[in-house]
Amino acid sequence: MKAIAVDDEIYMLETLQEAVSASSDIETVEAFSSCSAALAYATENPVDVAFLDINMRGIGGLGLAEKLLALQPHCKIIFCTGYEEYAVSAFQLHVSGYLMKPITREAIQKEIDHIKGVEATEKRLTIKCFGNFEVLYNGKSLPFKRKKAKELLAVLVDRTGAGVTARQICAVLFPEDTDDSKNAAYLRQLILDLKNSLKAVGAENVLCHETPYYRIDPKWVSCDYLSYLDTGKPTFHGEYMTQYSWAESTCAMLQFKNHF
């Protein structure tokens, strides 16, 4: 998870940042002593969880939380405060947690564990890569307006969450077409189609666009391929996205990994 910590009291901020950093679930934690700086950062960078003091100068923690959620609706908000009277207002924003100071590592980890449990129930898509590439929502095939929109998602899944540029995507989807302007226009339509398909089932957070890269956020999907890379399960039987010829190189990599 990518986290931010915000408190306008420097000592409290250092304590909060240290407690958040201690969690093995946190990849990075950026610390800010002002709401405006935190908001500027969140405008340009993904934030999975925000640990916020409430009683701060400027727009305050409640105002900051509201703006963060407007920017990144799936960001989890944990308030860290010494004031119990803000609890009602905090939970009206549907925040994920409310911690009373002093903040401890144990309390932070408990909140992160809760978030992980919630996220597990929020995985709306099941993606199958072994055999044919299939995308399921509640056990039923997710409809796509165009087959190429489904293939676009396959390309992004194949990259396991790494960013891919529009040019790189076009090279995979249209290997024999050299009309770059036409391909770019078609890709924009495919991206819109994919966004609409995901949004229709409340899974729009699966697709991320951080200029100039497109990627998937793996934490929002249940995928046999991604699970296999992480844990070695489920068993790989030698077939991977069989309807796409460009997937043969990944299939060969999986066969090699499976052999050893």
C-alpha cells in the first residue's frame, strides 16, 4: 500500500510516519505537515491509505479527507486525533478508522489489517489467464463492446500491474498496422470502452492511468496468473491466454518457471 501521513505538529508527524512505516504492508509513506501539500501530492500520485490528524490549520483533517476522497474515491482514510468529539463527523465521511493519540504501531497495523479484509471483499473481478483469457463478474462473463477492449485488458494483466505506454500497447494490439495516428485514435476508443465495461460493474478502480502509463491495480482483482507468480498456486498446466499469439512469450516463461 502507498500511504500518506499528515499532521501539522512535527513531533506527532514523525511518530505517525514511523508507526505507519513499521507495517510490512506499507510500500511507501509520504509525510506532510500541511493539508495543502498533502493534497497537491495526492493530485499527482496514487494513495491507498491516508493517516490524518483532524485538528490542523487550513482546511483541517475533515476537509482534507473530503477532498482526498473526491480525487481518489478508493483511498482509505484513518483519522489519528486526540479529540473524540470529531468522531461523528468523521464517520459521516465513511472513513475506515478513527485512532486516538498517542498512536502506536500495533494500532496502525490493526487498522491496516481491517483495510485488507475490506479490500478482499471488494475484489469484484475474477480474471482467468490459464487457458483462454476470461473476465468474470459474479461468476458471469463481463461483456465488452469490442473484442479488442477485452484484449487491451489482457495486455495490461500480462504486465502484472507495470505501466505500459499507448505506443507499447498499440505495438501489441496492432502489430501489422503502421498507421500510428489511426492506431492511437482506435486505442483511445478501446480505453473508453474498457472503462465503461469496468464502471458498469463498479470495478473502475482496476484500470489506472498515470500519464503516460496505463496499468491495472492488481489488488482489485482475483487472478490465477498473478496468484501463481506470487504463491505458485494454482497449478499451471501449460496454457496461457491461448487466444492471443502475443502471449506465447509469457507462456514460455511460465513453462520454464513451472519446470523448476
